[in-house]
Amino acid sequence: MNWLFRPLASLKLTIVLLTLSMVLVFLGTMAQEPLGLYLAQARFFQSAFVDLAAMTAAVKKTLQMIHVYLPPSTAADVMGAPFIPVFPGGYLLGSLLLINLIAAHVSRFQLTRKKAGIVLVHLGMILLLVGQLMTDLVARESAMRLTEGQTRSYSESDRRSELAIADVTSAEKDRVVAFPDGLLSSGAVLEHAELPFKVRVARYYENSMLTNRTAAPNAPAVTEGPGTRFVPLELPKVTVMDMRDVPSAFVEVTGPEGVIGSYLLTEFIERPQALKYKDRNYELSLRLRRYYKDFSLTLLDFRHDKYLGTEIPKNFSSDVRLRNASTGEDRTVKIYMNNPLRYQGLTFYQASFDPRDERVTILQVVRNPAWLTPYFACIVVGLGLVLQFGIHLVGFIRKRASGAGTPPPSAAVA
């Protein structure tokens, strides 16, 4: 199999891939200013290839460093341009580096005592690459917003949305069917086995703002609710960190007998739209995507103390009550900076607060099954380096010791 592994294990290939990776990191960093962090990450690092429009935006920004000014590209220009691959992206380069490293082991390295340290070093690097890929694919971040005295058993995405239909007939428990925003588009028909009706998305706005209905006379008609007075206006998608898209949608609920009702759903209006059908009560809403837990957190006390006369936090902490009915747990936990709560594979960080309400805390909720991988990888690499240098050091000391006991050639002749 040398004909296959020899080109894949080539050191020249390693140098080329590392050089391309450095260029990618540089251009991806430069692109964050015109495109925003999330779009730059998606186009440069979370893709197999970088498209021409994104590369052009990065090159234009780079040329400004040497005082060459061209009309800058915007996020709207990049998202509206056809995808023409021109440069390898993060996924492709990372995968090729991993293949190159494994092929080098198969074709060149042998499992001998003298090479044990080198083998460990490369295994640690492989673990680091695989761990980073797993983190990128399966890690999930969300937020839990709590007011003092409030209890919640779910966190919310900070950028993704869902269309939720809740059966609120029972006073004890709601039954919720949620369609993620990836399924929402103008003309889409949403149905589920637990719903006795279908929902047709008449028009969907990925980002919007509300205005009076008189400003958009051609907007779809609604039968009841805020849509009788307001309509959304479509806005360009947001890519900067401190803003997000606010979607809206006109939906039409239909059953076997025909149209039941039509509504305007938008995140600008938090109150769900009520629907009664076949003696059951439903609520329709377009909201941030929720991730439910089998436990709940209650905010007992939130503190954001500052040093006198400054805005520097002195104490930034949340006292929460954790309750899990399935395990019988009921305990109080203090979450503060650099001291998160780790529970059931989730990590709750003290992330932010509401400057308009001193009773509100915002906890960042991170689910990352591969969070220990970088630590293990660094430990393996460190052990490999120590072992390899130790093997050479012992060999060198033994060689010096054996050389010191041998008389010089001139003394042996005498």
C-alpha cells in the first residue's frame, strides 16, 4: 500500500497544508470586520471551500493595510453572491492534515521503544484535531435568562428560532410541537402526527421589523391578532455579534374542512396567538429555539456589586436552586465568574445580566461532549515530549559514561 500512503504521508504535503492554514486564518480574521464574526466563521472555517465573494471581501480588507482602498464588500453582497469555490476551507484543510498525520505513522513510524515518545506526540495531535472537529459539530451554546424568584427548565438559543404550537388544554402540562427555522420558508407546509391541522407558511421573513399595515397594503391578510394592525418589513440578515435576526411569518392554519385561521407570528410580540379547534386550546408563537432539561433552576438571588466609583465588577454571582424530580435532588448552588455549575453534561456560566433590571441574570449554557479532549491531547503531547527527551538523555548519559571508562589511545600505546 506504499503507492497510496507515500504521497499522503509526504512532508511536502504537510508544509503546503500548514502554509494554506496560516493564509486561511489570516484572511478569515481580516474578513470578520466587513462580514461579521458568524458569517466569517461559516465561510472560512466551517466549510470545505471558501467562496469567491468571501475571499474578495477578505482581500479588499487586507489591501487597506497597504493603503489600497477598493469599494468594500458587505455581508449582504457575500450572502447574495453565487457560491464559487476558490480556496480550501477549514474543514478540508483540517481533514487533510489529519489524513497526512495518520498516513505518516502508517508508512514511516515503527512501534519501537526509541520512537515511543514521537508516537505519543503525534497521537496527541490527532486527538486534538479530532476533538476540535467534534466540538465544532456537536457543541451547543444557549442562554438561560432568570429573574429573581423565577423557575425555568429550558434554555434558549441566542440566534436560532422555531415555530412552536402548544396544546395548553391540560392545566398540568403543555404538549408542544416545534418546527426549527430550517424548515420555515415561504410556501412551506408544516404537519405533525400530534397536530390535527396543518400550518402553511404564507410568507416568511428571516429578519424583519414591524410597521403599520397601511405601509404594506399587499401583505397577506390575517383573521385575528396583531396582524390586523401590523405587518413586518424584510431586513437584511444580521451577521455582527451584538445583534441578531428577528424573524416574522404569516401562517395559515388549515384542517380537513378548510382554513381555520391566519395569523402573524413574530418575535417582536411575545404573547402567543390563541387558537381553539375541536374543543382543544392551542397557542402559536415564533420564538427563540428552546432546549428543555429534565431539571429546573430557580434564581434565589443575583448580585452584581461593583467597586465604588467604577464599573469594575466586585461580585458577579447567582444563587440558584437546582431541583430534579427524577433523582430527588434539591440543592442550592452558587454560580459566579470562573466557577460554573456542571450538571448532566451541561455547563452553566455566569455570563451577563440585564442592565435595565438588576434582578435578572443571564447564564450561558454550554453542551460540549468533547470539552475534555484538548486537556487529554495536551497531556499526551507533554508525556510524549518528556518520554522522547528522556530516552535520548538516558542514551546520551550512558554513552558518555561508557566513553569515560575507556583509556585514550595514546595511554594504551604507552
